[in-house]
Amino acid sequence: MSQTCDPRAPAAPPCPPSRGSALQAGRGALVAGAAPVAGLIATLWRRYRNRRQITRLLDMDERMLRDLGIERADVQAALYGDHGLDPSVKLSLLRNRSANRARPARRP
């Protein structure tokens, strides 16, 4: 009489690996390898979307840009500068830099 493989039984012999478990292991490796690719695609999509939004700032007049605390030159520098950096991040850095220059020095 042969014993059946039951992994839930306390004294059962070890079960040989099944074809399904090998496929699941391969699928897990595929999913793990796809995660960095999915992250890269998400980053590129976010940069593209942010670039489109910042391009729309160029349609605003000078008064509206001043209300936002930025200048047209800041928007242009963010769009046409380093393409490796998200343009919204660069615009934020430029805005903070120009805000610090425009702020008067504090008195002690």
C-alpha cells in the first residue's frame, strides 16, 4: 500500500515539488523583475505629465506668474534645463531660490 502525500498530515513523508509550484516560483521571479520596470514607467509618466502642466504656465501673463511667486524665466529654465530632473521639482527649487533673494534681511 502506497502512502499519499498530504502536507497537512503531521507524520507524512515530504512531498515532491509539483509542476505548479515551479511555475509559481518562476512567476514570482518575473513579478519581482517587473517591479523596477513598472517603477521606471511610472516615473517617466509622472515627469511627462508634470512637464505638460508646467508648459501650460507659459500661457499665463506676468501678473499671474508673479501671484504664484515665479517668473517666466523660472518656468523656461525648468522646462529647458536638465532633462534628467522632473521639471516640477526644478521649478520648485527655482521658486524657493528667487523667494529667498526677494525676502528682506531680518533685523536682530
